[in-house]
Amino acid sequence: MRVEAKLLLGLGAFFGVMAVVYWNWGHENAGGVMMFAGMLLCLVPGSYYYWWSRRMKARPEDDPNATQGEGAGVVGSFPGSSIFPFTLGMGAFFVVLALVFGIWFLVPGLGLAAWALLGATAEGRRGGHV
Amino acid sequence: MRRFVALPLGALALSGCTVPAFGAHKGATTESSSVFHLWQGFSIGAVIIGGFVTVLFVYAILRFRRKGDNIPRQAQYHLPAEVIYTVVPILVVFGLFAATLVVENKEVANPKANVTVDVNAFQWGWKFTYPHTETVVIGQTTQDPTMVIPVNTNVHINLTSTDVIHGFYVRAFNFSRYALPGVLNQFTLEAVKTGNFSGQCTQLCGLYHSLMFFNVKVVSKSQYTAWLASTANPVAFAAAQKTTGQQTATQVPTKPASSHGDN
Amino acid sequence: MVDLITPPPAIIDVDHDGDEGHDEHHGATGILKWMTSTDHKVIGLSYTVTSVVMLIIGGLFAEIIRAQLASPNGTLVSLAQYNELFTMHGSVMIYLFAGPFAFGGLANIIVPIQIGAPDMAFPRLNALSYWLYLMGSITMLMGFFTAGGAANFGWVAYAPLSNSINTPGAGADLWIGGLLLTGFSAIFTGVNLTATIFYLRAPGMTMFRMPIFTWNMLVTAILILLAFPVLTAGLIMLYCDRHFGTHIFSVAGGGVPVLWQHIFWFWGHPEVYILALPFFGMATEIIAVFSKKPVFGYKSMVFATLSIGALSLGVWAHHMFTTGVVLLPFFSFMSLMIAVPTGIKIFNWIGTMWRGELWFSTAMLMALGFLFTFLIGGLTGIYLASPPLDFFTHDTYFVVAHFHSIVMALVLAGMGGLYFWGPKITGYLLNEKFGRIQFWFLFIGTQVFTFPQYILGLDGMPRRIAMYPHSPQWKTLNDWSTFGAILVGISMIVFVVNVGYSWKKYPCGDNPWDAQTLEWFTTSPPPHHNFYRLPQIRSERPTWDYNHPEHRSLAHGTGGTGTHHEPPLANAIVGALEHDQDHDA
Ligand code: HEM
Ligand SMILES: [Cu+2]
Ligand SMILES: [Cu+2]
């Protein structure tokens, strides 16, 4: 975890320095704001990781001498298959078409999206495949 | 160390004439020849570095092709080499940057000018207005208007756009600048050669972007004065149109371009 | 849902359903299976196929563009159509081919396997990424079927040309909508890659043992997360300007047109590296494997990638030098600085080849072609980082030539990636003879197509023009460029023919190239959750260490000499295969 944290903190620090230099030199707001936001985007998760890295045991993937056996156990939950990403994608597609061709496309768009969200949640609860 | 790199580059740049042109040209203004020399400097650097890398690359390809199933030495690091090819490029970059600054400062400087031309770009044509005179030249797509300027004189250009972004580009000046709506872009140039030079819009501006031509005619000072006088009389100069009250064609509030301030 | 249990030492039980030796999920088959799959390999393959189709579509547009420019007064297409063509060419290539091919296609498939993960961290989000990308592509291309035609304001959509007065019509809105969808798809992929790399590495796979390709994908993913939200926000602003009467980018209402450029390029320059870094990674892996050596300067490679990523956020306005409203020295300096890590990479690639045993397979040829072409593009890029030289060449064909040297280098590396990893994904090799033919067409075509453009640009030919009636002398060079484009087109045909010809012909075994990283440890194609067993991971080349325990990487200065060794079985198979191909090709 420590390397991940340092990576993000380092990038964030660099963007911070750049933001300061840029803004003081150019007084140009748009770029200054965007670089500042870039800094935050690195520092926030970076400090979270750092906080954790000081409080947790090194994970097997952080241990150069780990054996494969140390990874035994539940890695995570991986859904086998699901129709809902497709459904949600189609919903988003219709929502975008609504931006172009008219508001009524929102009906299928939001409908599909709602179905996908409900379905995916239920699927997660059920813990099975479609 | 930095000077060490910048010096030979600068020296090469200054002795430009004996150095190959690398596809570019000296152009017709004082600024364009500085740009040309910078171009040569960069090109020499590129040829040296590119040539060096290509030689290494081709050598490696020829020399190390597979001959059987040997496993080569699994070397992964060579600190001195890595340091060298980190440090040398940094020095080169400093040199290039220093040379860039010199030419850039020349180009963005606004020395005192004797002649001013307001250049206004619009879809799809150009309008050249000569302030404090009656002269205005306008041309649309197929009319290719001509901007006349005197030789050996600092000419100050005020560049604006009426609608979308256009690009004011004259190859003989080795220079281009956007004509932005709402922004007054200013630059100064000094032509050192007389002649007819072609210019063209380089920034996509819609349907007839391909046909947004204009010309720049650099003439002697006396010819320039004569031309101004002749065009002041609208009858004598058919292609030009007389200003009728309005000073520029901009419909939008225009403020001077600067990197300081809100955009 | 499947709780994946990692194994008692050395054996992973990936079979979540309990029925032995059956890797597929029960139930759906055929198209439904494809639609519902959340397996990163299936999704990645869909991504790869879709993006190659986009490459072909974008390539067709390019061929039409080149045909039009073959004469000074080309009449093949109208001025209006020409604007649509280059806009859609650029948009399809950048938004729908290069990025998705790399981070949605190959990275999606390879990264989890390279780090020993069973899948991407968020499989359903991954599937959603693909559907958003596919529908976004369709949305953008739908523009051609609307009354006003497709978007025609260039792939950068500069305000105020892109507002509703100058570009009315559905084509422009479809372009915005398509980009919104693909933008979100990219963001989700970025999230997924980062999470996968941070959380799903196998035991012993420390950060500094990740293969360079994975490293590059990590930096790419972080850049995606930094850059794409900015583009999405900009697109929403643009849409509001077009339809809801806001004046964010219009002078008349007090807005600032240049703001669009700031926003666009704040995304756009990192995007350049989002496109490039994955392909750098592919080339790195290929060059190392076919030199039979570890990546030279692994650590400096990682730091070069990181510093390219870091610097790339501070250079956006080098695309805006000629606006006259940006801080020239700052952006010039930052842009020149990027040349340093880029140079380090090039030297590392050559260092990897140095004293190696180079095997010129198609993949290797493609990677070497990439290296050379990228070198040219990189050197000409340095010119453009200098404002005076940019004033001189901006918006001329010099710039077109520069970035095509780069992007065609990426196409070369990408093709190398397909020849290299394709067997891992499909289980079958592509024919090497066709591969070589394809390489030479692609490589020579690229140079013939870009080189005249450099000269044309210096001669003053602006980009995005449909005709050049005043300068008929440009015809000869344009013809050469068109000829090069035709060669590139032929190379694509050869590729398609090769895929058809080699279809399921040459089974490849687990590790046909005697490759080094973890993905070559598992079967080709890998099982559903990627591994039956994992080797001990003690370096960034676990598979190599396993196969050649006596030939681990050496630190500088330690001993060790090249020794003879028996080719591994897989290698022998390939040898026999090549032999076989010579007969039937
Ligand atoms: C067969 C290969 C290709 C050919 C023949 C080709 C040809 C061209 C030409 C002639 C232009 C200039 C159009 C003009 O300014 O009038 C152009 C523009 C462009 N190309 Fe390509 N290209 C090829 C491949 C690619 C690839 C692989 C990419 C990116 C991954 C790409 C990205 C672009 C972009 C971004 C533009 C700028 C579009 C614009 O000005 O808005 N091209 N291409
Ligand atoms: Cu134009
Ligand atoms: Cu850039």
C-alpha cells in the first residue's frame, strides 16, 4: 500500500507546485483551477492510502518474499455474468439521443437505466447469475 | 554547463547562412530570419541526436540478430549509461530553451511602429484597415485582398476576428497568429524584402476555409505613400471600399491579448 | 456471484460452479453470452475487435481525404463533405480507435493476467464501459445519416465555430453525445484499471515487480481520471451554449472562446499520453521478449513513465501558442522537458536490444518500426515546443506530419501487440509470412505518407484544406503522400486477410515466444479466472525465472555469461510451426 500512496502523493505534490507556479506567473484562472483540482484528485486518495498503509499489515502483494499460499482465501466477489451493464449502456445511449433528437427519448433511456440499477442491485443480493 | 551547450548552438544559429536550410527559408522580415536561424539550430540538434540514435539502433539490429538458441547475459542496469542519457538531454533542453527565449522575445516585442494596419478576419475573407487614413481593403473568398506595407519599416498589426477563429499566416514571415473574436492580438514586423507574398487562413473557420487567401505586398516607402494617397480616393481604387463611420468590423468588444488576466 | 478462493499453494481452484474442468458459465450461449459476459477477456476482445473496425473506418475516411488532395482542385468530395471527413477521421481515430484499443482492448485483457488477478476489480463496470464505448461510437458515426451531415468543426471543436449558429444540426450534437458516452467509458476503465492494479496483484507481485506494460497502464489510468472529467465538463458546457442559451464560450454574451481551448487541451494533451503510454508499454514488452533480455533500466523506465505523466498535465497550452494569450515560456519549458523522459525510454529500448539475441518475428518488426517512426515524430515534436517555431508551423501540414509520425508509430506498436498477445487471447498464432508483408507495407507506407507532408508544411500548406488552387506545385508531394496512404491501406487489407487465413490454424501453446511475464504462465487462452496455478513471483519476469532459473536478471557488474540452452518445448513448437508456414504460405 505504501508505494501506491507515495505514488499518488508525489504526483499530487508535483501538480500542486505546478499550480502555484503557473497561477503566480500567468494569473490565468482556468488552468490554475484545473491543476489545483488535479492536485486534489491525487492527494485525497493518496492520503487515504497513506493513512491505511500505516495502520495495516503489509499485504502479500506488497511483500517481496510472499509465497502463493499466503494469498489463499477469498480474493473477492466476481459476478459470473450479468445483463445489466448492457441494459444500463442502452439506457445511457437513449438518454444521449434525447439530447439530440428530443426529450421523449428519455422515457426508454431512464426506464432502461432504472431497470438496470434495480436489477443489478437485486442480482447482487441474490448472489447468483442471471 | 548550460552555457556550454547553449553557446555552440547559438553560434551555429548565428552563422546561419552556411548551414543547410533544413526545408525552411529565411523569409522576408527581420523576425522571420531569426526564426529561420532558430530552426537551423534545432535541426542541427535533431540531426545529431536522431543520427546518433539511428546509428545505435541500426547497429543493434545488424549486430545482435539471433544466432541459435543462446541466452544472452541478462544485464538490466548500467548506471553510468543511464545517468549520461538523462543528464545530456536535460542540458540540451536547457540550450534549446535558452535559444527559444531569445527569438521569442524578439517576436513578441512591440517596438515603436510607424505604420499600423488593422487586420480583421471574417467568414470568409479579410479586411485591412489603415487607421488615420481613408484606406480600407476588403476581399472575400475569391477576391484575395492585398495588404500593402512599406519595406524596412516597423509595421504594427492589430489582429481581430468578427466571428470565429481564423489564422493569419504568411509563409514569407515564418509566422502565424490566431485572429480571435473578442481579443485584440498585436504584433510588429519589419519587412526587409519587397515583393508579393501570399497568405492564407490556417485555422479551420467553416465551409470556405480552404479559400481564404490574401496577399501581402511589400513596396518601397515612396510607393507606399503613393498607394495610400491613391486609395484615399475611392474612385481611383476599385477594389477598396471607403470607411463609412465605423472603424473596425468587429461587432464584439475586443480587449488586448495578454497572458496576464482572466484568459 | 462467485467468491474466488485462492489456492492452497500452487493450485488455484477457479471453478466456482464446482463442476470440474468446466470453465464457462452455464446458461447463456451465443450472442446472449457475449452480451452478458463480465469476463475481462471477453470484454477486452470485444473492445479490440470494435476498435480495429474503427481503425478501418477511420482509415477509409483518410483514404478519401488523400484521394481528394491528389489534385489541387479535387472534386471527389465537396468542401462541406471534406470538413466532415477530416473531423470524423480525427475523431474516430483518436476517440474510438487509439484509446479504446489500448486501454479497453489489450490492457483489459493483459493487465489482470500480468499481475496474477482473476479478473478486473469491477467486472460489471468493465462491461458497462464496453457498452458505453460501443454505443458512443455508433452515436458519433450516426451523424453521417442526419440531414446536416456529421460534425465538421475538426476533432477539437473550437468555439465559437462549434456553437449553434456556425454549426447547427444534429451531427454536432451526436458528436458531443458520442463523446460523452465514450468519455464515461474511459473514466470507468480508468477506475477499473487503477483498482485492479492497486488491489488484485498476486502475492509477491510488488509494485516494482509489475511489468512495464502494467506500469504504463497504471499511469494511463491515472491520467484518464485526471483528464477525462475535464473533457466531459467542457462538453456539457458546449452543449449548454448550443441549446440552453448560456454564453460560456461566446464573446457576445461575455464568454471567452479561448476557455474552450484551455479546457479541451487540458484534457487533450494528457490524452496524447493516454494514447501513447500503452503502446510504449507494448513495445517495451515485445522488445524485451524478442531480445531475450530483461527490460533495460526497468526502474528508470518506470520513473520516465511517471514523469511523462506528471509533466503532461502542465503542457496543454503548447497547442495554443498562436492564440497569443498564453504563458509562452512556462509551456515551452514544460514541453521541452517531456523530451527528457521520452529520450530515456528510447535509450532504454535500445539498451534492451543491446547484446541481446534479436528474433525478428512480426511482433518484433512492428515494435522496431514503432521505435524508428516514433523517434521521428518525437524529434519533430521538439520543434513544436518552441513557440517561434510553432508560430511558423502551426496548423500547417508540418504538424499533421508530426502527429502522424506519432500515431502511425502507435499503430505499428498496436499491430505488434496483436501479433504478440493475440495468440495468448485466442490460442492461435497469426501467419508470420503475411505478418512480414503487412509490416513492410505499413512501415514503408507510413514514411512515404508522412515525409512529403513535412515538406509541404514547411512550404506553407495549411491543414484542413480541401483544395489548393493557388499552389498547384504541391501536387507532386501530395501524390507521394497519397501513395503512402495507399500502402498503409494495403497493409490493413493484408492484416484482415491474415486473420482470415490463419483462423484457428496454428495452435500456439502456453508460451510460444519464450516470454517473460506472468500472462505467459497460464494457458492460451487463459481459463475463466485466468490461472490454475501461479509461480513464485520474485522479479518482474516470473515466467522467465520459472523457465530459466539459471538466467535471472543481473544487477550491473555481477558476473554471468551467455550459455547454450535447450529451447523450451513451446519454442520448439513455434520453430516447427514457422517451418510449416513456409510450406503452405
Ligand atoms: C492510413 C492512415 C492515415 C492517413 C492516410 C491519414 C491521413 C490524414 C490526413 C491527410 C489528415 C489531414 C486532413 C486535413 O488536415 O485536411 C489527417 C488528420 C488527422 N488524423 Fe490521420 N491519417 C491516418 C491515420 C491516423 C491515425 C492512426 C490517427 C490517430 C490515431 C490519425 C489522427 C488524425 C487526426 C487527429 C487528424 C486531425 C483531424 C483534424 O484536423 O481535425 N490519423 N489524417
Ligand atoms: Cu480559415
Ligand atoms: Cu500536446
